[in-house]
Amino acid sequence: MKIRKFPYLRILVHVFGVLPLVLILLAALTGRLSFNPIQDIEQRLGRSALYFLVASLAVTPIITLTGWRALQPRRRALGLYTFLYASLHFFTFAVVDYGFDLREIGRLIIEKPYILLGFTAGLILLPLAITSFNFFMRKMGKRWKSLHRLVYAAGLVVIIHYAWAKKGNLFTLSGDIVKPLLWGLLVVFLLVLRLPAVRKWFSGLRQNLSGRVRSLRQVKPT
């Protein structure tokens, strides 16, 4: 009888998946939100979406670098949590804060174009979330991979949205621009690791190192 392994990794992903909501709820109940609680919640949800987006982008590079293929099935959950928090971020802004007043939201988009960038990122994530299941993967075939490569476009748009919203200056590194820039560099680094040539080189290096380690273990002491 085959003993099933305990799904610790799946449980861990879901624990971290709901953790931001728990922390926001605790902050609200204990009065630890800022003087503008709706904006505070909105920003927390946006940052959570960014964290899960980067985590989902990191899955394939981590597998390439380490060979830890147990991460592969968890990428879907990370992507869906990304969409969940991005949707809650937009809902808090458009519905809770502005009552879905389209005229007011339109005025804000003209005054603050970074809002449009955030909405664009959400539109990119929407078809990725819908088609993330095996049914669509089988139906779409090679087109599925082509579509889901757009996640990197979403990542870059989110970084620009985040940096612009911070009102920093890219050239003087003023304000809070440094943190979005660091996240942007991380997204670019993950994208570089996905390039076929780079991925092949790291995979070969990992296999070579693994082979050497196995050889050393097989050497018997004299």
C-alpha cells in the first residue's frame, strides 16, 4: 500500500495565502490601521498582490536552480492568490472608497495615470486566472503557455504602478521609490532566469554539481 506524503507545502501556501487577510482584520480590530483606514487596507492588499505575483514568478527559476519540482503544482495557487488580492485591491479602491462612481474614478485616472496602469495589470491577470486550470491547459495547448507568459508583462506594469503611486523620483531616488525599484529588479532577474539560454546553462550547472556530489558519496574510504 502506497503511503501518501503529507501535503505540507500545499498547506503552507494556503496558510500564507490567507495570512494577509488575517493581518488586515487584526489591524482593523485592534486599531492599528492608519488615519485613513480604507487607503491603508487598499495599499496592504496591493502589496500582498505584488508579493504573491513575485512568488509565482519565482517558482520556475527556483526549480531551475535547485531542481525542487515539488514547487511546480503550487504555482497555480500562488497565481490565484495574486488575482484574489489584486481584485480586492481594486474593489476597495473603486467600490469601498469611491462607491463605484465612474465619473470620479475617471477624473482620478486623468489626474493619477498610475491608477490606469493598476487596472491594466488586473485586466492582464484576469484571463490568466480564468485559464489557470487543467481544463484550459488541455484545450489551449501551446497557446496556453503563450498566454501565461503575459504574467511578466503584468509584473512589470504592477512595478511601474507601485513606483508611480509612491510619488518618488526615479532619478534622485527620493520618496519611497527605492523599494519599488528593488522589486522591479527582482522581477527582471526572474525574467532573465526564464530565458532559454540562461535556464539551460543553470540546469546544466546544477546537474553537473549534483553528479559530482554523487560521485564523491560513492567514493569509498581507503
